[in-house]
Amino acid sequence: MRLLHNLWSILLLAIVCTAFYVRLNPKYRKISAPIVVAQLYNNKTRIKITILGQDDGSRRKQKLKANEKNSMTCNIPKLDVNGSDVIKFFSDPSPIHCKQGENWVYIDKDNTARLIPERKGANCHTQAISFETDTRNMIGPKEILVVGKELPHEMAIVTCSDNTTTWEASLLSLRKVKKATKNIQRKRWSVLMMSFDSEQKLNFRRKLPTTVGILEELGAVIMNGYNIVGDGTPQVFIPILTGGTEEELPLTRKRFDNASFVDDVYPFIWSNFSQAGYATLFAEDQSNLGMMNYRLKGFRRPPTDHYTRPYFKQNERMWRTNNVRRVGSDLQHKHWLRYARQFLEVYKGVPRFGLMHHCVR
Ligand SMILES: *[C@@H]1O[C@H](CO)[C@@H](O)[C@H](O)[C@H]1NC(C)=O
Ligand SMILES: *[C@@H]1O[C@H](CO)[C@@H](O)[C@H](O)[C@H]1NC(C)=O
Ligand SMILES: *[C@@H]1O[C@H](CO)[C@@H](O)[C@H](O)[C@H]1NC(C)=O
Ligand SMILES: *[C@@H]1O[C@H](CO)[C@@H](O)[C@H](O)[C@H]1NC(C)=O
Ligand SMILES: *[C@@H]1O[C@H](CO)[C@@H](O)[C@H](O)[C@H]1NC(C)=O
């Protein structure tokens, strides 16, 4: 609940910042002075929200205006979440049951690695998982894991043994790499985006009513008119992250010989945040369908301070499948969410920009 509250306070800003960014990037968009649609002040979160850029019809030709009953051209239909024509396509998936025993090692609230009591005497080793290229990981040498300390690597293969059995999993635990810079005089807003693949607004309401309820209670701005710019995950994120569309930007499609790596040619907004002293994160939980890798050529270098692709790639290798739902015997999305919490907590006092994308079906 508290995490959600924090997340949301931050998420609101993502929307505002994106609106600003699109406006400020004249290379890809020619937008005249934005129309301030509304200014809201939320007493609970103490956030002032300025909504920009909605077409209120005032700039339209008079002749056209006269023909419009309602000055907005784009009327977004209000659909019933339980509409009889679609509701038959939705069902509740059965919970994932894991037959394996409990994970031996876990990361506690203070970000330290702990052994469960039943395995107290076990010996554990870690091996760093790190980025070599977007398609190849580097695996470090075996080191002894000191229980009760931070995991020595942000992404690690952990192997343990006691006298009779062994256990292995890959673990993820955020380690602080960026310090607060002195020249940040005033408090800055942080941005955290959490996205869920293949979801649309109505299904989010259908399946996550508690989350929607909390957001509404907090006075969140629900962007009912927001839409994807094309078809596919890149068409959601390329415009959000660069201010341009794939067609407007240089070629990055991997089946073309002359395609560029995305970080060589896309003006990713996280670079600007990074230059401004922000800690940055990009954490997508499925590597083979990566938004910048599936059809596009991917990154030449880790694009953000925290980049989880090597970790999820390794976990997929361990399970020999691309759609991994688990870390050992835990649910993978819980580890992914813990990582988001760590990002918010470890960088208290440092402004943050993060994109968390959930893709596993
Ligand atoms: C929010 O706070 C302002 C100033 O303290 C007050 O005037 C206003 O009534 C409050 N709004 C709500 C909805 O509580
Ligand atoms: C839709 O159906 C669900 C399950 O029957 C129900 O809990 C929910 O209140 C309904 N929502 C609306 C808006 O009718
Ligand atoms: C493993 O064996 C050693 C010596 O036989 C014993 O001292 C130790 O307690 C055992 N450890 C566990 C975890 O069973
Ligand atoms: C890349 O190659 C394609 C196909 O050969 C060509 O149409 C395109 O103009 C090339 N693009 C660049 C940036 O060289
Ligand atoms: C982001 O940084 C790039 C490179 O320095 C710059 O060209 C661009 O204008 C910046 N964008 C914004 C919105 O500040």
C-alpha cells in the first residue's frame, strides 16, 4: 500500500514530464504553444499537476467548429468493463503452484542476503552476471557468499550446498552506484513508470480493481485519451522515451545490415535525466521479447545505471524457457517488484528515473 502510494506519487510525474519532453523536442514534433487544460492540486500527495496539450478544439477552423456538436473532435467512448460482447473472453488464471522446496537464500528488507533457518549451515557461492553484449552475458568467478551482507553483485548466480543437497538460483538485488551530486540545489521530482504488456485500460480495471481504486483515491489523473502510436511494444515506448516514432528515427531493425544499435541513434530521455544527476533504471522482465531487442537491434551498452537484461536472460537460461515465471521457487514478478522498491529506497535523496516493464504472460 505504502509502496503503491510512493510509486503513484512518482508515476504522475512521468505523464507530466513526457508531455513536456514531447513539446521540447522540436526535432521530431512541431507543436505550437501547449494548451493548459487543467491544473490540479492534490492535498494528499501535495503534487500540483498541470495537464498540457489536449486538443480543446479552440484552434480548429471556425467552419469545422460550427459542425461539431461538442467542441472535441475525438470522443473517447466509455465502454462497460463487463460488456456482454467481450466478457466471455476473460477468465481468472489458476495460481502458479511450485512443487520445489523453498529458496535457500533470500534478500531481506535491509537488502542483505539471508539463509532460511532450515539451511542455516549451508555454504553458498555467488557468480556475477554482467553485460557483455545485449545477446551475451559475462559470468564471473565463484566467490564465497557472506550471509548477512549485501549480495556482492546486483545480478548473481547463487549456489549453495549442505552435506546432502545443493540449490541454485539467480538473484537480483539493487546496489547503489550513483551518489547525490552537490549541485542539485532544489528537490527534484523523480519519475517511475511501471508498465504491463498486453494490457489495456479496461482490462486493467477488470483485473486490478484494488490498484485502480487506490489510484483514484489518490486523485490520480487517468489519461483516458492516451494511445499507442502504432502497433507493438516499441510503438508504446519509442515515442514515450524519445519523442519520435520508429519511422521518424534512424533504422534500428536488426534484419537490416545497416541497422544501428538503438542507443547509438535514439535520443533516450533517460540520458537527459542521467546528465541531470538522476539515477536511472530500465528493468524489463523478459529478455527474448525485449522491446528494443525482439525486432530491433538492442543496446550497444547498458543504457541506464541499472539494467536487468543480463539477469532475466540468465534466469531464462536456467529454466530453459523464455517465459519464466519463477526465481527458484518464488514468483519472479515478486522479485521484480522488490527490485522497484529497492530503487526507490536505496536512492532516497537522489532523483530517480526508472522504467519497469512487465512482459511475462
Ligand atoms: C486543499 O488545501 C487547500 C489549501 O490548504 C484548501 O483550500 C482546499 O480546500 C483543500 N482541498 C481539498 C479538496 O481538501
Ligand atoms: C464487473 O464484474 C465484476 C465481477 O462480477 C464486479 O465485481 C464488478 O463490480 C463489475 N464492474 C462493473 C463496473 O459493473
Ligand atoms: C555437515 O556435516 C558436518 C560434519 O559431518 C557437521 O558438523 C555439520 O553440522 C553438517 N551440516 C549440516 C548443515 O548438516
Ligand atoms: C539501409 O539499407 C536499406 C536497404 O539496403 C536502404 O534502403 C536504406 O536506405 C539504408 N539506410 C541507411 C541509413 O543507409
Ligand atoms: C536531451 O539531450 C540531448 C543530447 O544532449 C539533447 O540534444 C536534447 O535536446 C535533450 N532533450 C531535452 C528534452 O532536454
